Amino acid sequence: MTTTSRWRALTHHHLFWPVAVLIALLLVNVPFTPDFFSINMTDGHLYGSLVSIVLFGSPLILVAVGMTLVIATGGIDLSVGAVVAITGALTCSYISDQADQNTLSAVFLAMGIGLVAAVVCGLWNGFLVARMGIQPIIATLIIMVAGRGVAQLVTDGQIITVNSEPYKLIGGGYWLTLPFSVFVVAAVVAVTVALTRRTALGLLVESVGGNAEASRLVGIRSTRIKIMVYMFCALCAGIAGLMISSNTSAADGNNAGLWIELDAILAVVIGGTSLLGGRFSIGGTVVGALVIQTLTTTIYTIGVPTQTNLVFKAAVVIVVCLLQSPKFRAKVFGAKGLKGPRRDAAPVEPAPAPDAAPKMEVSR
Amino acid sequence: MAEPQPVLEMTGIVKEFPGVRALSGVDFRLFPGEIHALMGENGAGKSTLIKVLTGVYSLDGGTITLDGESARFGSPLQAQQAGISTVYQEVNLCPNLSVAENIFIGREPTRAGRIQWKRMRKEAAELVDRLGLDIDVAAPLSSYPLAVQQLVAIVRSVGTGARDGAGLGTKVLVLDEPTSSLDRDEVLELFRLMRQLRDEGVAILFVSHFLDQIYEVCDRMTVLRNGTLVGEHLVRDLDQVGLIELMIGKALDQLEELHEHQLRSDLGETLVKAEGLGRTGGIAPFDLEINKGEVLGLAGLLGSGRTELARLLFGADQPDNGRVTIGGKQVSMSAPNDAIAAGVAFCSENRKSEGLVPDLTVRENIILALQAARGWTRPIPASQRDELVARYIKALDIRPADPEARVGRLSGGNQQKVLLARWLITQPKLLILDEPTRGIDIGAKTEIQKLVVSLSEDGMSVLYIAAELEEVLRLSHTIGVLRDRRLVARLTNGPEITTSKILETIASGEHQ
Amino acid sequence: MSATTQTPKAAPRGSTASRARATRLLGDRRLPVLVTAALFIAMYVGGLSRYQNYGFGEPQVFLNLFIDNGYLLVAAIGATFVIMSGGIDLSVGSVIGFTTMFTAWLVERQGLPLLLVVPLALAVGAFGGFLMGYVIHNFEIQPFIVTLAGLFLFRGLCLVISKESISINDASVGTLAQTRVSLGMGELSIGALVALIVLAVACYVLHYTRFGRRVYAIGGNEQSALLMGLPLGGTKIAVYTVSGFCSALAGLLFMLYIQSGDPLHAVGMELDAIAAVVIGGTLLTGGSGYVLGTLFGVLVLGLIKSVITFEGTLSSWWTKIATGVLLCAFILIQRTMTSRRKT
């Protein structure tokens, strides 16, 4: 293999651009914070910017991983933010009712209640989408609207605080020198990858999202698959909800997980999964979520007012989508392509990888 | 009698797509006050010609003359403004709006920017009335059946420009398969309207797959085959057998030896039995038996119901009535899963939309059916999977022989082979092939036909649909003949069965 | 082994007439609006009987629905245009929030006269909508994503202006906000009046102009609309521009109502607007609905809030739950209606 061909193989890997963007973003920090990459050990815990990016990015990674599968089936789930709030509210209110908040069994039961509620939300979404044939945006809008109300109902409109050591561990604790949430995320990602790639679920999901009619004619039970995927997405959101409420030791029905659905969708898109469904990449999504979290951190470290975070995000969304739009590429790059060496010799014009998206944004 | 001037003349029309020459130098004339049929099988270039005429496609060569003036249309709108209107098979109207609005939208009568609803309804009612139709123009379009919507589409297209001058603004009316989902009464109403418009001097270009309709309503016809003009005839000068011969043509017989093979009669017991199976708007109820190891070919023109028959046998569409038994057991056929579980496999004629998942790799596409049958929890072990895939890539000579290649980038013939491989690894009892050789090169064509023969020798039953009669004749033990959505005959292949015999059967529509 | 062929049996025609009537009734596009109107009246009557002694029967309670929800009505009317054309606009709440911030900042911090600020704010909102429409049409990106970017952008711009809330002490704003127009049985605020005027204009535009009918046509079947020679792009862009304009106007009304600018004003109001449109009987897939329905949708939402206030023991989150339940009910009704229409 020559160097050029190796370089080509590298740049054509579906994770290349998301990772390149992530690295570039991380490097941007260095001139502003020279010790950006350094990690210190204090009290047996690791501290450092990298650690906090992963720590604060954990809930987003979880939600985005679930969202990836939903988007791969050609759907979307707007209700994850509300599910985050419901799970946190249920769990915290159960724990706060206990006489001894540190009882392990009570904490597990509380988390179980929260997660079951999340899965029920997912079942409902899946039922509406797969059985009733309602457009995913609309179907999941219902829980997006009502879910926050339910969460506030559970917390009685208050911010419920808990004081439970075992519960604190999930979102705020440390284990083996690392934030415990890192292990939770690693476990969920590993389970997801195993579930989709070690079984045939991933293939069937991609098939349903890639060509629904062909999938029906090949005998795939897409209703079941879709319901399962929405349930899984809600479960991931539920775990994220546990993490968020545990991190703050409080359940806020109103603000927990606010706009996380939008960040998650963004992470999925940056990770190279098309919003139209079909091929998906869990790894890409994880990187995408880290990119978003790093962006937030970067804005903070380089001294731009943190408020502009949302403006940057808007710019990222637009640039990513424009670069994924075939029409935009045709208009902007089409003219260039003609001047260059003739490409139409290839039998079929290979579609440029959608992962190529975020590069432009950052290199400017 | 002086030769009248054609209202539309197309000469030397050429249209190319990447790798395909869809039209090579086609001439076409249309006279005012005639109903002209455009005939041809799949891929003959009918729809390309219509799209060139109506401005959907741009020309690669040739000229269009409309009313003696050279014309070139960049968009359907331009063609419409020049007086060429089109009504498609699917009604291209807005079902949520009223009939009157559908007739007038885009050119509603307004005063100072305000739509004059009363005037619009009155004018719509007058137009509808003049064309002898009984439609309440204030009702929403969706409250009418498809047939009436079709008529409204025609009213809209001939009404274009009517208000600007006297009479109808439309010179040429293109009707692209308007009758395919209408019942007899509805067709008669459509024909009445067509004749009235013809008598008012409109030139009508009519596309239909129903031969009877062509002979009933048309004055003249143009026949295309493989992108070339094969004849322009007065309808009364050309009988049905002649027409079908022109449309289908005589393919070169390079696979004659296969024919002998299919004349044997030592077939196994009955595998599939369909009784009274039918679906409204698809195919009239039919009875059918397929034996083990039998190749049943379906002969009939495009739109004769051959695909619809196949889809019913696979559960892709739900039958209205009738039942199917496979291997002695009744199968409910409520979804493809039922058929697949009973050992039926179906390769759709629409490889791209109903067959392959273009984003997935060759390997993934090949194992999809087997995996779907096993369920998501039981993945095919990697070694077994790779071995299976490699075996079929080799056996079917899929190129590139790379299981990681994206199927969307393969050529048509290789895509077809991937589809075949997908079903062959499920080891079906009945393999349904709907036009497996369409749009692929001659080499792949031959391979696929040879494969069908060897599969049947191994005891697999095959339902084979092809547009070319030679192909059906060559491969089939038995030939089912379809016409106008009915299974009209079943012929046992033998020395006395020839293409002309099949042609006669299609043309006469009588069972022997 | 011979093939027999049966002629297709004539379809039974006995029940066709009654079925046609049922189909007509269910297919009638006014039905959802009537259902919503009936729901509103039922809720109102229910409220009357329950809270009669607490002054629910006062005409002013009814008029307050307009005063308290005027901004939502305007925003929902903008959303109606978008949804009618088959699109969706998620940026509504952010544009409202941005407008409150923008005007508060210009009036309070920059000392510009209100007369100048108002057209400026409206122009910014409309231009934002135009840009989103332009991107949606020209680059064929899903409206969902483009307006999501709009949501981020305008909320971010709010925060760029100021992280803190800016209260408005401008005299002219105060006077405008306090002004009440007497109607005999009660009074209306300027905001409510503006909302009603917008409603009337929207009705006229949707039903009596070619543009309005094009919106319906595109929502009904985009492909057909294109083949019928309608200017697809212009209409789509215009629809989003209208929505941006309405959102900005709603922002001005909201600012008038609440007399402050805050970066967190109207967070999530796009959901209320979309919910009002859907409850008002407009199909989320586009092409069917009435602005009048949106009015009833807003009134129903407003009434839920008033009822909860009158009930006293019910907390505010019941509004969200009730909205969600209604939304769900109406989506399911829509679904059964459309599936029946197809068969």
C-alpha cells in the first residue's frame, strides 16, 4: 500500500471527519489553556478538562446513542428530554420518600421505577409510530408536550433534592479514579454495539430505514423492530435522566434535559448517520456528542461569552446540513468538479461520505 | 382528400441517459382531431417520448414542431402554456381542494387580488357542463372516486387558456395510462369525453395497456420498441396479432437448446394451489396450480395482471377472496411473512424500490431474507454467513466479487443476481421471478435463464414472468396467458406451442 | 389441470349510499373545527356551572382569554400557514423571545423610539423566516432541521444581547399596554385587538388570495402542485416569511403583555403554537384546516389555563398534561379520518 492509498483509506473511513473535527476542536483550546490536556490526580480522582468533557457529555452520549437507532429506522424521537425529566422526577421522589435514603435496595427500586416509566413512554411512541402509522415527529411531540407536565406533577412543581450516597454515585461519583458515569456510558455503548452488531438487529434496522418496502417484502417485521427501537431510545434517555438528577442530587421537572433531544439529533447527524434513515454509526454518534460537549467547553475556555454557545450550535447545524444536502453540493461544488479531472469515468458516481460534513465548519 | 397538416411533429428524437439510449431517432406525428395510441412494452421508450414532449426531459437530438413552428419545452409549465397538457396515471391534483379550485388553481379569476369564488364556480360548472359531465364543482375532489378525479384532471388540462379566447386552449392532450384503475363504466365515460374533445379538434395521445381499449377508441397508432419507431398504422389496418408482434418483436434465439429441456412432463406432485384468488383493481379471481419442479411462465402484455398475480401469491398484496394452499397446507397470505414461511420467494420487477437496500453491502443484502426469517436474535454465524455469501457470489458470478461493495453501485445485472442470491439461500420451494432479465445485459440474461432451468431440475418450482415471449416459451413447462387483468388460458408447452400461438391467445383472449 | 377463469363479480352496491354519506361527513374538512368549537363551548359551559359563584360568567373572563393569549394566537396563526403547507416551524418560541429582548434592548438601552423599533423587529423576524424558507426550498433540507437551527440561533442571539432580563419602563410602552378598548360588555387590550386583526387578515389571505390557495395546494400534494405549474419555491419561502413575521409580532405583543425582555421568554412556545394548530383541526401533514380552527385551538388552551386558575387546587403543570392529552386525541382523530378518506 502506498502512502496515498493509505491516506485515502483513512479519510474514507466513516469516523474520519467526526474524529478530525473533535481533535481540531480540542486543539483550539490549547493556545487559551496550555494545560488543557493535562490530567491531575486529586484525592484519588482524576481531574482535567478531558475528564470533565466526558463527564458532562455523558447524558448527551446516552440519549444520542438511543436516538441513533431511532433515526436509522427513518424516525425521530422528540420526547427524550421529557423522558429524562420523568425518570429523574420519579426516581428522586421515591428516594426522597424513604426514611433512609442510603438503602441500596430502595435506590435500586427507585431507579427501576424510573426506567420502567421511561420504557413505557418508548412503548407508547413506538406504538403510535409503528402501529398507528403516525409520523414520528408528530407522534413523539405528544410526550414532549405532556411529559414535562407529568414530571412536574410527580415533583409537585418543586425541585426535589435527595441526599443519597449510592444514588449520587451514578452521575457524580467516582470509581477507579474515573467518574462513574464514564463506566455507565461505556456499558450502554458496549451493550448497544453488541445488540446491534452481534445480533442481526443492526442489519434489520438499517434495512427498514434504508428501504421500508423492500424490507416488508423480504419478511422483516418492521413494526416490532420500530417499537423495540423507540423503547430502547427511551431507556437510554431514562438512564441519562438518572445521571442528570444524580449529578445535581435533584429532580427538576421543568429544566432537566431541556433541549437535549435537539443536541442528540445534532450529535447523530455530526456522527454521520443520515436523518433519512439507513446506515448508522454508534461510534460516530459518540464522537458527535463529544464534539458538541467540547464545543461548549471550548467556547467557555477561549473566553467567548458562553451565551453564544447556541449561536455556534446553530451554525454547526446549518453547515452540517448544507454539506449533506446534495443540492447544495451540486450548486457550490458542482462547478468546481467540472473544472477538475474528469470524474464521470467511474460507473456510478460514489456519493461523498456524509461524514465529510463538519470539517469545513472548524477549519475556517 | 388532401393530407391534413399534423399539429405536432417530432422528428429524429434522441434521448440518452448515462449508459442507455432511451430513444434513438424516433419520428412521431399527431394530427388534430385524432386519438392516437402510443404502444410499446417496458423500456420501449413510450414514457421517455412523452416526457420529452411535455418538457419533463430535455432533448438530446431531433426537433419538435408544434403548429408548424419549432418548439422546445424546458418545463411542464412551458409545454402547458404552448398547448400541450398531460394527464397522468396517478391523478396529479390536490384532493384537499374543491373541484372548481382544482380546475382553476393558478389562474383563478380575481378582482383586485381577491378570488371571485362565485365566478370561479360558475365558470367551472359551465366547463364541466359543456363537456357533458355531472360533477358538483363545489365538492372537495377527494369526495369523488379516482375515475372522476381523472376526468377533472382532463377538464383542468383542456380548460387551460379557455378563458383567454374562444374554445379550448389545448391543442394536444396526452393521456398517460388514465384507464389502468378504472372500471368499465368509468372507462366508457372517459372515452365519451375523449371523443367529444377529438371532435372539437383536440389531438389526443393515448397510452393504455388494454388492447381492447386501443381498438375501441383510437384512430391511429405508433409502435415503439427498444427506443426506435417500428411502425405507424391506422388502427383498422393492423390486427391485434400484428400489433403484439410489432411490440414484442422476435428476439434472437440463442438458447434454443434450453427449450427441449422444458418439454419433459415428469413433473412432481402439486406444490401450490390457488383457488379463486383475486383482488379488485389488480387481477380477476383465478385458479392456478404449480407442480414441484415446474416452471410456470406468465405471458401477457405489460399491465395485463402478471405482476399482480405474482404479488398475490406472495402476500405482497392482500387478496380480496380466494385461498392458497402450499404443500397441502392453507396459507393465510396476509403478509409476505406467511408466504416466506411457506417457502415462497419473490424477486420484484422493481429492483431498486422493492428489492434491494442500496445503502447496504452485497453481503448484507444477500443474507437479508434468511436473517429476517431467523429473527433478529439469531444472527447467522459469521463464518457460515461468509461462506454462504462467497458461495453464491461465485455461483452467480456477481461482480465485483466483493461482499463489502455497496449494492447501489452495482450494475443492473449484478443487482439482479444479488436479489436472486438473497432468495436462493433461503432454499425456497417456489421462486417467483418478475421480469428478472429486464434492463440487464445479454450475458447476465443468459446466465439467469440457465439458472432457472437448473433450479427446476433440482426440484424447485418457478413462476417466471418476462416480457419477451421467447424467453417464457423457452423456459416454461406450462404457460399462463394473461390479458386485461385476467388469466385467460393455460398452455402446456410442447412442440406445437410457438410464439405465434401465444400471440394469438393473447390477442383473442380466449382459452383453448 | 386446466385453468378456469371467473369473471370478476360486481361489487355489492347495497350499502354504498349510506357509506358515502358517512364518508362525506367524516371527510368534511370542517368537522375537526366543529369538534374543537364544540369542545370549547362544552368546556366553557362546564366552567360556568362549576365556577358560577366565582365570577366565571363575567363577560370579561371570556374577553380575558383574548387578552392573555393574544400573542399565542398570532404565533399560532403563523404556524398555521407553515403547517398548512406541509412544513413545520420550531423557531417560533425563540423568535418571540428574541423579539422581546431585541425591542427591550433597543428601547431601554439604546433609547430608540418605539415607532422605529416595531417595524425593525418585525423586519428582523420576517427576514429570519425568509432565510429559513430559502434554505428549506433551495437546498431541500427538512424544515424540521432548518427551523431547529433557527431555534438555536435566535435563542442564542437573545443571550448575546443580554443574559439578564431587561424590564421596560418606557412610557409609550406602558401606555400602550394599559390601554383598554371598551366593547360594552367588557374591554380588550391593544394586543388582543391586534391578534384579532391578524386573524381576520389571515382568513382573508388563506381563502381569498391566490397565495392562500397555493398554500393549501402545496400542503395537499406538493408534487401535483408542481405539475400544475404553481410556483412552489416562492410560496414555500413566503410561508416561512409569514411565520417569522407572525412570530415577531407575537413577540411584540408578548413584550407588551409582560413589559420586559428576557432571554428565556417563550421557551417552548412553538409547542403551544403547534398544539393549538393541531387541536384547531389543521392536519399536520398539511393541506387541510382553517385559521378559525386555530382560534378555537388557542381558546381551548387558554380556557384550560383559566379553569386551572379557577380550580385553585390544580397546579400549572396540568396545562401541559391536558394539552398533551388533547394533542394526542386530535392526532388520533386526524389519523382515522385520513385513513378513512383514502379507502
